[in-house]
Amino acid sequence: MRGIYALIAIVALGMLGAWGCGEQQEPAGSSAGQQKQTKQVRRPAEKEQDTEDTEAGESNDDGVTCLDIEAPPIDLPDLQGETVTLDEVVQDKYALLVFWATWCPYCEEEIPALNEMHEEYSDTLEILAIDYKESKEKVQSYAEEQGMKYRILLDTEGTVFQRYGITGTPTLMLVRQDGTICWRGRTPAEAEKKLKQLLESKQESDPDK
């Protein structure tokens, strides 16, 4: 029953937080198709209130306000063909899930900031960039071209997108080491802010670590 409640909560958050590039297939290669895609993408206003301030959360044991929703399972291949599971990742680190696609212009804008987070928090954070329904060859070529330094997973059937109720890209989620989603939002800056809160609270509760 807990899993069902978690799924309902995640879908509800997805409906409230729909924004960015709509969940759709890559546009046609023609310029006309590209212009049509540009008209379809949606982006929130710059002064829109932070997601973490608008979504209800609970104060957890770390003293940090989190959503406290159980994260659905993830078991997807990365670009090297290795199967990655969320359970294994969060045994040692926090996980930042990035739902994205190569055709999403706002996803591309976030790559430099995500690269910086990957380097700065390598000991405590694993970034899992989950691509939506694209081939390994296409994603690998794009990742090399853009210089993406963090781990990329291939959701070729869209099953994980569906489990998490993703309605637009990019969507970011920060998962704690107990397997619960602490935060859901739209930018690396917001994710880093929440991560810092968790790390600072953990340090205060256990200064020897």
C-alpha cells in the first residue's frame, strides 16, 4: 500500500509541476519542425516561486524540510551497458535524478551547472541523468558533444518516466539515502541549495563524519 500512496503523490506533484519541454518525441529535422517545437515548449516565469516552497513537506530526522515520498525503483542501463539501480546508488550517496532529452533546449542549458555539481559533490552525490526514449548512439554522441561528465541512463521504453509521473523536462529530484524523495524542482541551483541543507544538517548531527 505504501508504494501505491507514493506513486499517487509523485503523479500529483508531476501535475502541479508540469513545465519546461513537454513530454514529446524529438521534432522533425526540418526547420519547420524545429520552429513548431519551439512554440510547444513551456518555461515558467523567472520570478515564479521555488518549487520547494510551494510543495508540502515534512520535517525529517535531519531537521530539513523534505517531501518524504518513497522513490520508485530505477534499474536502467548506462552508456557503458552497466545496469544501474537507485537502491545501490543511495547506499553511499544522495542521488540527483535529472529527467531530460537531447531535444530539450532547457535541459541543455543546465548541463554546465550539473557538471559543476558533479565535480564539487563527487563524494556525496551521484547525478543520474535519465534520458527519455532515445537510442544509445544518439545520446552518446550528444553527451560527448556537450561534455556531459555525470552518469547517463537510458529509459528507452519510458517506464521510469511513467513511474515518476514526469510530464515535462527537465525535471530534477533529490533522493536521500533512505530512498525517499526530499525535493523536486526545475534547476540545479535549487537542487544544490537543498543538498547543502542536508549536508550541513548531517554534519551538525555528527561532527566526526
